[in-house]
Amino acid sequence: QKEVEQDPGPLSVPEGAIVSLNCTYSNSAFQYFMWYRQYSRKGPELLMYTYSSGNKEDGRFTAQVDKSSKYISLFIRDSQPSDSATYLCAFNDYKLSFGAGTTVTVRA
Amino acid sequence: DVKVTQSSRYLVKRTGEKVFLECVQDMDHENMFWYRQDPGLGLRLIYFSYDVKMKEKGDIPEGYSVSREKKERFSLILESASTNQTSMYLCASSPPLAGELFFGEGSRLTVL
């Protein structure tokens, strides 16, 4: 079993739609939960970071963590073409473990 | 503005050549990392370093080595490049005990 599983996508949605991205993990030692965004031909950049179960909002983005189910999600509300990117979940114990990424295209 | 700079964005090498990928960070970070990124496999950790002259193997170190002679510089070395090392290579740095990695823009290596 892989340590991190991410819904593979790709996803294509119309502008204004809600985007839902999901990852599961198996390592109970993971303490920090992150989402990175990677634009084409660029390195990943941190989008959201949390360490507790529950929801964390930042503008149009909501990160959700369920430690009991070992499941995290990222929701993007009112999606924009500028949100088109690959989104990677990441988990931290003594090093970061990444999901394979989900490529999202928001159509204008 | 934080900056991780990878010296080459695109390289084409031949099988058996020695390849050097250079990475420099200007944030005085202790930790530096080398990942490779392949479609469907995500980011896989090759090597990392928590201090000058210190290195630790990641998940896929075979066929690679690293050098960290100065705090700001972390080099990835492919002693004898092979076609299965064709990939995007990403360097990153972070402060100690921090979850956020700062990535460079990547070096796309093609081995023919």
C-alpha cells in the first residue's frame, strides 16, 4: 500500500465551479498536512498548511482534514482560470511525502 | 523574496555521461532536498541534507550522489546517466523543523 494516495484526475471544470481534491494516507505519524500548487513549468509552492482535524479557510480555498479516516481534501470555490495547475497533497513527519498530484483545468 | 535557483532549466545528456545539477538558495536555510518528479509518481525524494557536509538518502538514492560543501549550495550528481533518469529534478530548501519547502523551478533532464 502506498503511503499517500491522491485522486489522479485530471479534472476539467467550468469557471465558477467548486473543485474538490482528495488524498488518503496510511502513516499515523503524519502530523502536518499541506497542499502545494504547481503551475506548468514551475516548482511547487505551498498553498495551505494545517496540523489539526477540521476545516481551514483561506479566501476561496478550504483545507479539510479527517485524522480518524486518514483523509484530507482541498476545496476551491468560485474557481478561476488562474487556478489551473497541478495540486499536490503533502504530509510531514521527519520529511515530506507527496501525493502524485491532480491536474486541474478551469475553463473560461 | 525567497529564492531557490537551479542552474540549468533544460539539459540533454548521453547515456554514461556524468551530470551535475546545481542548486543555490539565498534564505540561509539549513535543510536542502533533491526530488525527481515523474507523471503518475509525484515527487520522490532522492537525497536531503540537514547541514553542511551532511547528507541522508531519501527514497530513491540509487544512481545518484550529492555534495554540500557550503550551506547555500546543494549539488546532485549522476555518475553515469541512464535513460531511466530522464525526469524533472526539483531542488528545495527549508528552515529546520519547518513543514514548508521552497522549491526551485526545476531542471528537466533528458538522457539519450
